[in-house]
Amino acid sequence: MRMKGNKKQQRRHGVPEGRIVISARSGDADSLLSLLEFYKGYISSLSVIRYRFADGEEKVFYDEELHGNMIQKFIEATLKFKTGK
């Protein structure tokens, strides 16, 4: 399947370029970093933990360890990703 549109359109629609995914899957460091950059915001938002206390107060914490674990899992999943080729 060929993706239509330019990079800006693909990023706006939330789809990384297929060639980048394939290159990252085969171990290309630049492509892997490009994918990490693409999903950086999503991974960061998942690294936020919200605590609500009994008095109703809510605190927001950024968990660095969780963030690092998610990046590690993302890289592992990318390298194991099956492509049609």
C-alpha cells in the first residue's frame, strides 16, 4: 500500500511514513530516532501519573522511570514489528 501525501500531511493525520517504519524495523538508528520523535508526545503523556487525594486535591507527577521503560518497550516492539515485505 502506497501512502499518499507529503510528510506534513502524514504527520497531521498521525501516520509516520512507511519507509521510516521499515528502516527502523531493520535497525537503522536514524529512522528509529525519527519514529521516537514522532511518538514523543504520546509516550510523554503516558508517563504522567495523576493522584487524587481524599480531600479532593489532585497532583500530577511525571514518572521518569516509566518513561524510560516505555521508550525501551517501543524500541523493542519496533524491532520486532512484522512488515509485509
